[in-house]
Amino acid sequence: MVLRHQYSPLEEQRAGRLARPVIVWISSVIMIIFGFLCFAHFMVCFHVALSRGGENFCAFFILAILEASCLYLGLETFRGRARDTLVSGISSVVLGLYSLSMYFWVPDRALDSIVLFSMPFFVAGVVALLGRKKYAAWRKALNASPAAKKGM
């Protein structure tokens, strides 16, 4: 397996490559960065919940699974391996809404940290859904290019 450098859309355009849609690139970068940060944050909260005798264990477990899946989907979308942005967009919106609803389940948490972790996912999901057609067109053009047939 050969690791290739991932270029930004502007670098791809300057090099004459097929440029991925900027809107989807932004969405996937948000999902990757906040997916990693939130997964690490909620794993700490998960550990604290276990040390308190399993308080809110199920909510943190579900949240950790959603965080890991969003991180994975963000990476796949960024690399251009995702077939569509529908799944990553919807899962990111669901994660944002679920994180925001945790404020009502866990009243001792500060609203600022919950909003900090939920709103970027909601925004990234909406942006991914808005860029869905552009991503599909980019994937179609990428698969039809001669470089894709040669294996780059």
C-alpha cells in the first residue's frame, strides 16, 4: 500500500488535477478534526462515567460509537473513497443533534462544551449534504480519468 500526499483543492487545481469540491473538502476536514477531538473527549467522559458506577454509561457509549463512525466517514470522504456524502452527512447531522440532546440527559455538563462539540458536526453534515452533487460529479470524473485507470 502506497501512501499518497493529500492535496488541498487549490493545490490540485494548480497542478492540473481533478479538484475535489471545496465544500466537501471543508466538511470532511471538520469531521476529521472534531471527530478526533470529540472521540478523545468523550472517551475521557466515558471513563469518568464508569468510575462513577456506570452513570450515563449507555449515552456515552452510543456517543463514542457515533464519534468513531464520523471520524471514519470523514476520512473516507476526504480521501475520495466514499461513494456518496449522504451517509456521512446524515450521520454527522445525527451526531450533532444527539450531542446537543446530551445536555438534557446530563445536566451537570456545561452547555458551552456540549455546543462546542455538537455544532461543528451539525454544520459539517449540512455542508456535506449541500455538496453531494458536486462530490458525485467529481467522483464520476475521477473514475473516468486515464490516471485513475492506470492506478496513479
